[in-house]
Amino acid sequence: MNGGSKAVYPGSFDPLTNGHLDVIRRSAAVFEMLTVAVVVNPQKREPMFSLEERKAMIRECIADLSNVEVMDFRGLLADFVREIGADVIVKGLRVVSDFESELSTALMNRSLSGVDTMFLMSDAKYSFVSSSLIKEVFVLGGDVSGYVPEPVLRMMNSQRRAVPIKRSSSK
Ligand code: PNS
């Protein structure tokens, strides 16, 4: 890889966490250009935020980074990285179990596209932070302010006001 490297950081970002933002900032310092690639339809379940909301929150959080852009993609990541001429895929690794699934994914993506995946070790303070856990804690009334950037927290709170979360009373 040379100095003109273009990296893609893919994910659902439903929503962006402080752990994601840390990977974005550290990647932006290494690669000449970084594309945060938001998958249109996350595979897991119905997203909390629409594609446009997820992209808008990321854009607000990376406004100070001149070499980072936000795009979306549908279908295969391997097709997307080839389409935009990326040199490398970036992923964050939090725990050993992440590695188990990421290994086969990285090998498949390289087999399909010829593009390698590079891994950044997540900062230890984010090793337990995931979008799905944050959503669960938030829905159950917990404080997630330490785990998501301020623009994300604002969006989560405004969604809670728009659609109050029902909690059943325990007897
Ligand atoms: O934030 P996530 O949900 O862990 O991100 C998962 C993502 C979007 C990176 C992954 O689901 C993906 O790459 N989806 C695109 C579909 C694809 O290429 N599948 C084959 C992978 S080998």
C-alpha cells in the first residue's frame, strides 16, 4: 500500500458509537481517504434509525475530519469497494470472538474483490460497547451518554420523545 491509500470502514452504524468514532478517527490518521460505508439494510433486524438518519449522525460527528466521507451501499461490500476503487477495508476488533467471524469475512471479501481487510484493535474502554447493547440499555431506560457521541444521544432522545417507549409494570 502506498500513501494514496483509500480505505472503507463498513457497518450498520445503528447507531454510531464512541467505539466506531474512535476507529474512524484513528483510520483517518493512517489512510489518505476514508469512506464510512453505511449498509442500507442491516441484516440483524429492523434498524432503530433510517439510513438517512444514520448517515446524518455520522456526518455531524466527523465534521472536523476533511479526509472522511460517508456513503451508503447495498448488496455485497466486495462490489462496493471495487466500484469506488478502495485499497483496503478497515474493521475494528473488540474481543477475540470478533476475530472468529471477521476472519472468514475478510477472506471472503478478499477472494471476491482482491481487497484486503486491516484490523484496528478497539480501545480497551470500548471493548464492551456495541450498537445493539446500547439500544437495549437505552430502551430499558439506562444512561448511554458515555457510549455514544453527543449528536447520537440527541437523536436517540428525540426519538424517545416522538415514540415513547412503553415499559410494562412489574407486579
Ligand atoms: O456494523 P455491522 O452490522 O457489524 O456491519 C456488518 C457489515 C455491514 C460490515 C456486513 O454485514 C457487510 O459487509 N454487509 C454487506 C453484505 C456482504 O458483503 N456480505 C458478505 C460478507 S463476506
